[in-house]
Amino acid sequence: MKNVYLQFAIVLLLFAAAPFFISSFHITLLTEILILAIFALSLNVIVGYTGMVSLGHAAFFGTGAYAAGIIAQHVSANMLFTLFGAVIISVLLAGLIGLFCMKVSGFYFLMLTLAFSQMVYSFVYQSTEWTGGSNGLSGIPRPVLFGWEISNMVWLFYVIAALFMLLYAGLRILVGSPFGKILVGIRENETRLKSMGYNTNIYKYLAFVISGALGGVSGSLYTYFNGFIAPSDVYWTMSGTVLIMVLIGGSGTMIGPVLGAAMIVLLETTIASYTDMWMLILGSVFILFVIFFPSGLYGIWQDLSVRFQKRGGPSEVTKLNKKRAS
Amino acid sequence: MEIIIAQLINGVSYGMLLFVITCGLALVFGILGVLNLAHGSLYMIGSYVAYSLTTTFTQSFWTALIVAPLAVAVIALVIERTLLRVTYQLGHLSQVLLTFGLAYVFHDLTKWIWGSNVLSIRVPDLLSGSVTIVGQTFPLYRLVVIGVGIIIAAGLWWIQNKTRWGAIIRAGLSDREMIGALGVNINLVFTTIFVLGGILAGFGGVVASPILGLYPDMEFQTLILALIVLVIGGLGSIAGTFTASVLVGVLETFGRYLFPELSMFLIFGLMAMILVWRPSGLLGKQVVEG
Amino acid sequence: MKKSVVMSLCVVALLLMLSACGNSAMNQAGGSDEGEGNGSSSDDTIKIGTILPFSGVYASLGKDLSAGMKLYFESVDWKAGGKKIELIEEDTAADPQEALRRTRKLMDQDQVDMLTGAVSTAVAYAIRDEVNSNQLPYLASHAGGNDLTRGERSDYIWRSSFSSWQLGNSMGQWAYENVGDQIYVAAADYAFGKEVSAAFMEAYRAAGGEVVGEVYPPLGNNDYASYLTTIADSEADGVYAFFAGSDAVRFVQQFEEYGLKEKFDLLGSGWLVSEDLRESIGSAAEGIYAASFWDYNLENEQNQKFVEAYEAAYDRRPTVESLEGYDAARIIVETIEALDGDVSDPDKVIEAMSAVEFDSPRGPFAFDQETHHVIQNMYILETVTENGRTENKVIEKIEGVQDPGE
């Protein structure tokens, strides 16, 4: 257990030191990665741990983002206000959508979440008075924390890094708790849990709402980060991107979605500067992952660390992957 | 009253267009359980091949109508044999990721070959006239598409319900191991179905593009439309897909007529309502979740 | 718990990878209030950043803008004010968030001296605050949303393309005099489409006309049958339509197929019958009236020169986007010339830019000092068939159209 605290401290230190060593462009990249990592982690609660694959998670990201932006414009730019407002509204939305979505599972769950998120998109797109419609919402004031305006990317990075650490730790505790164990149980075999007397629907519903709330948090952070929200943040392609982050990273693991988010952002940023055929390269990467690394970046990782310790011979994970792949 | 009838005809013709686009996806998902997110890309390749054939090489729409679906069939065959086969044991999510990756790859490949301009395919002279019904003018080609949709639907229904192949497919839907025991080569069945899905997608591309046009990102628009129709109709049921196509076509047409600003909201609302009310779609069978 | 060791190793690796670039964020953050921070490129090169869509639905527009810019830079041998011009192009995919990321990269990593581009209006609005607070001179070369040179106006943002008001307004009076006093309006349901049609309706009503109906099909709508049936039922003299790209092709084709062409005149913006779409539209484009600030067949010396050079270089016809790129490059070059190559002070750059005036292929070009937006001629075009293909003919010129700026 001590090890965990040590890791935590090291990461904290690295985050604190980062702005002294890397350029401001890379700080913005790292900030964006952390925000999208929170988004991917939130989706992972339902996809990875509970086994409900959603293609509508952008609804919560977008709702959080627009809520934070609109509150900042019309009420107060105080970060506690905007963040709290964003969470409340995304919890309400997740609570409402969840009521309907609990009735279905599997592919139908995926399509129902898609339908709801597209309805949210359509609503956002049409409410031009509030959201700016297709032009997006611009002119959002910078967030204010304890009376102090966070106008500088480095301070924003610190705020977001701190939140990220907090949420990561919180999620890790949640996943390890009895509640988390039940979620995994639902993923593995829902019928068995039901026969053991658990009301699985309530657990699934709670997971869905938690996931939606965290999605809202990441959305509002994105608003602080960009000072701008586009309706494409609510569109199904955004839901697709975050699902890919989770799958590429390794669903059902804590670090997987973070790695996935980092990889997609870095890939998009680096490739797009050299060629406009970035979709070709990204697509090939997805295909390679499915064929050769079905357990995602996390799988490669584990594999490497095992190999590092044992030296020589393909590890259990590779063998497993090869078996699954053949 | 006349305008209502005219809109009804518009709705049915749009619905049949949707059916032509969706049937390949419905076939593959209904029988193989593979959610082929590259379906739109196969449709797009059909369109672009047809474009090349009609403008440069042969100048004939009819040649394109046969050659383009076959070209797509070859691509589908390669995909199924080399990539998709690997994922059958890995579950739905892997297939989603794989076919999505393929969609990305095809997107850039077609852009690289055909560029990113907006293109269109001419309707052959034979079908390019207009017809007047209830005082309104309709393009003849739209009415032809209604006929094409009905023919495809009837053909698929006949194959599924009246032939030996259909029996094998229906058996495969309910119990994969059983047909293996019957001595049928299950791999061959899967390949055939996927290729057939590809042919239908390519055919849809040729038939629909004189109306919908060719432009960047067309495959994702098509994919979303096809997914909606698929879900509303229910999985594994050609009759369901057919009904859903007409329903969505008519509803969207009247939605545009009565509440133009809400038409997108209405379609997704309909999809949500149907999923909540009847999770397996209008006429879908209860498919075992895997 | 070995996993977590690996995890922290990963973070270290990531940070090391990112730290490849020399100057740290802390240093830059400390000095961000001195505006000159941008002009730190090497002495003999001036870096121009462009953000254009090279993928996604607007890819062809981005490519034409880029081709037009390169044509002009080529003509001055990539030199201005005694310095070399370096063009750094970034792909926005017409996605505002992606565009913001690219703009930050251009500012922080490439340290560009000037920024140009943006096809989608949402992209221009997205980068507006970033550009403004970093005092980076930005020349908007396509995005036409009114607000960019109205409510969102910035000292550092100038626009050489057009505003939606210019497009819509210029046709109002003409439509009343030449088409009739009743008109039906159809426009794609997005901010730009609505702005253009609102500007048209305002001018048309002011001239005395009556708008008998309005309909806004969604952007990327694939079947206009339902809308066309509704329009066919009306008593209008003409239909004013704002559509672009694949929407324009489908709308114009279906307009003819559903028999509306025999009943109504069709009028709209230049994008309804733009150079790269007319071949796909085919004969259905014949007889359309459109308003634009440039056309391939515009007769003046500058345009002849531009068209010839473009066709020689790329073996295809220039589009209105090619012209926008060509003019944007010219404005940048003349700005640098005026400053003798010293672009280190953003305030001086925009001062020099604001004074740029020249004879463009589109006619006389000058900036409105108040709004930072171009004052230009607008032309009414008619599409006719010539030698088996459709061509736009300029039938009327409206001189010196100036956006009201509010």
C-alpha cells in the first residue's frame, strides 16, 4: 500500500515541476490530455467496469461545458460556481437519460445513448440564444478561483492537474470498494448477481450517474481551457473519440483510459502537422490494436513490465493475446 | 390534400432510398452480429467507383451498376478473410473498433484517389424525365428507386425464407454450433454473408448517389442514417428494416414539412421511443446478447 | 503494485518527450504581458501561420485557399521587405477545438509573426480570444460571420474576404427590381446561412418586397423534396437560397427535378453556382442569379493575369477561395514591404496592414478602418450555357459595398 502513496507523490511532484521544464505549447497539450483523460476515465466507469458500452457520452461532456460557459457568462465566473453548476446539470441529465437507458442492454444501450446524445446535440444546436448554435459559444470569461482570475495557462494546468489527481484517486477508491466490486460483478455475470439478491439496476443507474457527473466535470474543465465551446463537442463523433480512447488504452483498468487519451491527443497533434492524411494513420493504428494488442495500451504495458522483470521469453500476456488473436 | 399526397410520395421515395442504403448493414448485423461501422465506407466506395466508370471509362450508368458492387464485394471479401475473421472470438467491441479504423482508412484513401470536391453522378437519360402526379412534378428516378427498394426487399425475403441458404442462415442466427454439426462450412457462410452485405452497400452507393451526391464525410452521414433505420426496424428482420425505412422516410418528410427546425430531433426521438418501448425494434427478433 | 511503478515511469517518459523543446512554460508565462513575445523568429525569415481545413467537409476550400496563397508568394519569389517568407500550414479539419490546438502550436512552438486562414466561422470565433490576448496579427481570409468585425472586433483581426451581410444585402434591391415583389427564402440551418438570408430579407423588404415564406433545412440535408413541395405550393415570384457545397448541388438539382425551375426564378449567393460545383450541378444551374465579390469571368486586367497564372500553375480553374488566398498573400506581402521587413511590433503590423490598398482581381480593395473589414464591389451573376457548359456572366456591379459594422 505504501507503494501507492509513493507513486502518488512522484506524479504530484512531476506535475508540479513540469512547467519549469517543458514549453508552454506542451503544457497546453498536457492540460488537454488530462482533461480528456478525466473524460475517458468517466466513460470507463460504465464501459470498463460495468460493461455498458455507451456511444453518447459526449452529451455529458457538452452539457458540462455549456453549463459552465453559460453560468460564467450570465451569473459568475467563479470556478466553484461553474463547476458545481456543471456537475448538477449533468447529474440531472444523466439521471433522466439513465432512467430510460436502464431498460436496455448491449447494442441497444449503445444506440439508445447515441439517440439521447444526438437529441441533446440537436437541442444545443437550435438554442442559438444561449449556446450560439453552429457558431459555438465564445467570449467566455476566464475562471476565477477564490477571487483570483486564472488567466495563465500554467496556473490553469496546476488547477486541472490537481483535480485530475483528486478524481483519479477518488475513482480508484471507488473501484476498489464493495460498490466497485459489484459493478465488475455485473459486467462479468449480471444474472448471477441478480440471483444473489442484488438489485443490479440500481447499481448500474448509480454508475451511469457518476459517469455522467464526471463527464460534466471534464466538459467544464474544457471550457476553462479553451474559453470556447463548439457544438461538435456534443456530437456523436466526440462520443466515438472518447470510446476509442478507452478501448485503445485498455478498458476496465485505471491507467488505460489515461494512456489512451494521451496517445490519441499526441497522435492527432503530431501527425496532423506533417500530413493531412491523419485519419489513415489513426485508422491503421486502431486496426493494429484490434489485431495485435486486443487488451490495449495497458496490455502492452503489463507485457513490457513483466518481460522487464523476467528477462526473456514472451510473457503470459503476450501468449494470451496471441491465443486470442489466432 | 394534394400536398399531403405529394408529401406522402416524397416520404415513401426517401424511405426506399434509406432501405437501399441500410439493407446491407442490416443483413450483416442481423445474421453475423457484426456491427459494421465501415458499411458507410463500402457504400462510398461503390459511389466513387461508379462515378469513375460513368465519367471516364465507359460513360455507362448500367455498367457501373454491375461493376461497382462487384468491386466493393472484392474489398469486402478481403476485409472478412484477413481482418474481420480474427475478431469473431474477440467480441463486439473489437469489431466496432476494427471497422471504425477501416472507415478512417477508407476515408483518406478515397480522398487521396478522388479528391475532396463535391461530385455527382448523372441519371441515365432513360430515367431522367419527370412525372406529374396529383398536380406535382416528381423526378422519374425517384419512382424507379421505390421500385428498386421493393425488388431488393422481396429478393432478400425470398432468399431468407424460401431457399436452403436461408434455412442455414436462420439456423446460424439461433445456433451457430448446430449448423457446424450439420456439416455446413460456417466460415463460408460468414464470408458469403459479409460479401453479400458489401455488394448491397456498393449497389446502394450507385443507386443513391445520383440523388445524394458524392462529397467528403458522406460515409459517416450515411452510416448514422443506416444505424437509425436498423435500430428502429429491429435486428435480423428484413421486413422490420423495410417497415422502418418507410416509417422514417415518411416521418422525416412530414417533420420537415410541419416542423422544419425539429426534423433531426424527431428522428432520434423516434429511435429513443422505439428502443424504450420495444427494445428489439419494430419487428426484430430477440437476439441473444454476446 | 509493480504496475504503478511502470505508470510513473510512463509519466516521466512523457514529460521527457515533451520537454524536447527548449524554453519552458514558466518563462513564457512570466513574459506573456509583453506583446512583442511573438516576433522572435530568426532575423531573415518571416513566419506566416495558416489554419485551413485540409480534411473534412471543407477540405476543397482549404486547398484552394492554400493554392491561391502559394501562387502569389511564388510570384514574389517568397520574399518581402528583404526577408524570406515561410508558410506554416496547419489542418483544422474545420473543427474549432482542433483549430485552437493548431493555433496554439503556431504561436508557442513556431512563433509565427502573422496568422491567416479560417474557413469556418466557428473556427474564427474560437481562436478570436487567443489571438486577441496574444496580440497576434490575424488576417481572416474566408470566414464570413458578421460578428467577427462587429461585436467580436479586435485590434488584431482584419478580414479580407466578405461578411455574410455583404453577400445577402447586395442582392435585396436587385431582386425587388428584377425578380418580383414576392419571394420565398430557403437557407441551410446554421448561423452563416441565417445571417446571409436575414441580410437579404432586410434589404429586400426595405426595397418594398414581401417575403412570403422562410424555410431552414438542416446543414447537410440530403433530400429537399419535402421543402420543395412546400415551396412549389406558394405564390412567390422567386426563391432566394443560401446553400454551399454538397447542399448546393443537391438543392439546385432537385429544384429543377421537382419542376420548380419553370415556376420560379432561383437566386442566391455565389456559392450556389461556384466554379467547382457547376460541373457537378450540370445544366440545372442555368438561369440562376447569384451575388458574389468575384467571378472567374470578371473582366479586368488583374483578374485576367490571376486566372492565367493560376491555370498555368495548377491546370484547373481558380475558385473564389483561390482568389481569397491570393489576395490574403498579397496583403501580407504588402504589409511586410511597408514595414521594410520589421514585423516585431504587432501594433505596427496591423497599422501597415490597415493601409494596404490595391487593385485586386475582384476590383478595388481597401479596408474599412472602423470595422477592419474589406470594402469591395459586389457583382450580380447570371448562369448561362456556353459551348455545352455553364458559365457565370456578370450582369450588374454594385460598387463599394461596406459592412455597417453593427
